[in-house]
Amino acid sequence: MFKSIKMNKYIWFAFLLLLTFFLAACGQSISIISTKIDAGVTLATSSSTPSPLPALTSTMPPTTTLFPTETLFPTTAIPTFTLTPYPSATVGFSGYMGCANSEYVKDVTIPNGTILAPGEAFKKTWRLKNTGTCKWTEDYSITFISGVSMDGETTTLDKNVLPDKAANVTVELTAPDVEGTFIGYWLLANEDDIGFGQLIYVQIIVSDED
């Protein structure tokens, strides 16, 4: 019985010794596992933390003017003709202010507003007075200035005109081929083709109606 108790002591001692080693081993394993778990958590935490994103700068496209305000079709001034009374201003090609001058007296033929057929030829005659101090000679002429020429050409005077005297001045013209109202301005010029005196004009209505 003594041997049995003694034997049991050895067995318990051995058992306790193995249990101690076992617990020690388990403790180390738990420590390692805990360390690994902590490392894993740390690693996971480190890797799962997103890097700060760069600040986004919103760049709006520049404002574009779809419809420019510039004028696509510039406005062209249409000349306005004053039919009556006759212009009184002295107009010359070179601002001539010499001894020659003229003044409108009346229309001898084709009064303003005369109705003509398209393409009809006619003669326009004005009566003009020499209001200057020098004589008009046959080298003087009547010259187209502006408006519609109606195929008229510069025409020389057919006589001399003394100061304070009047004379008829005639040009040969042709009505335009289209219907409408047309006007042409004319002016006397001296032997040097320098215009002088009062502007005169011819104004007609072209109509295809009988």
C-alpha cells in the first residue's frame, strides 16, 4: 500500500509537471497568437486607412458668346433727295469760288415728275442765269454729279452767256429700263472742268403703263 501511495505520488508529480509544461506552452502560443492577431489588426487598420484624396479643383469652362453682337449686315445710308426747292448751296469740284456763278430759273422741258416709258430717250433743258462776274463761254459745260445719270454725258454750252443774262442748257438722256422714280444731279463747270454755281436736277417717273 505504501508503494502504491508512493507510486501515486510519482504519477501525480509527473502529471503536474506535464500540465505545467502544457500550460506554459499554451501560454506562449496564446501570446504568439495574440501578437499575431494584434499585428494583423494593426496591419489591417493601417492598410484599411485610405490615403487622403487630393483636393478637387473645379474648373468651369470659359463663358462662350454664342451670338456675337457685331453687326453682320451694316446699315447703308440711303441718300434722300430733296426735290424742291432747288439746292442753294454752291458746290464745286475744287471748292471753286471764282467769278463764275449760276442760278436756276426754271425747267424748260421735262418738269419734275414727268412720266416716261422704260428706255425712252428725252432732252432735259434748264434755264439758268449767269449771276457771276465773268462770261460763260462755249468751253463751259454741264456735268453729271450724282444720282442716276440716265446715260447723260458732259455737254458743252452752245453759246456765250454774259453776266446777269440767262440761257437754256440742254442734255440728252434716256429713261432707265425699269419702273420707278429716278433723279440725277448736274452742275455747270468752267473751261478747266471746275464746277460752280447752283446744283440742278432732273427727276422722272418710269412706268410701263400707257
